[in-house]
Amino acid sequence: MEELIRRRAKVHLRSRFGSGEYRGSNKANAVIQHQSTFYDDLLQSFIPRIACRSAAEFLFFQYDETWRIIHGQGILDLQERQE
């Protein structure tokens, strides 16, 4: 399942962004937002099928980590947040 999701995520990413290095907060944010949409759609399809607490906790942990990255939580250098 993990390999399947990774392949689909890569296809989704490449549908808008080619290989390369993306610098600056606007470009990085665009990549993250694009991929977040993929994972959100995937999550929405899985939620009705989740039957155990540990799976839900894992998904919420991943969501929290995504939020932290998007909002720069833990990045103390304001200049670094802008890059």
C-alpha cells in the first residue's frame, strides 16, 4: 500500500512540477499545497474505512506534521522561513 501511495503521489507531483530545485517560500509553498491536496483527497477516501484508533492517530500525526511544515513551526530564523 505504501508503495502504491508513493507512486501516485509522485505522479501527482509531476503533473504540475518537474524535477529540480525550488527555492523561496512561494515556490516551496506551492509544492506543499499541491501535494497536500493529493493527501487530503486520499485521506477523505480512507476515513470511512478506518476502523482502528492507531490508524487514525497516525493520520492525524501526519496532518499535524504537514501543518507544522507549512507554517514554519520550529523554524526560529525568520529569514529561513521566507526561503
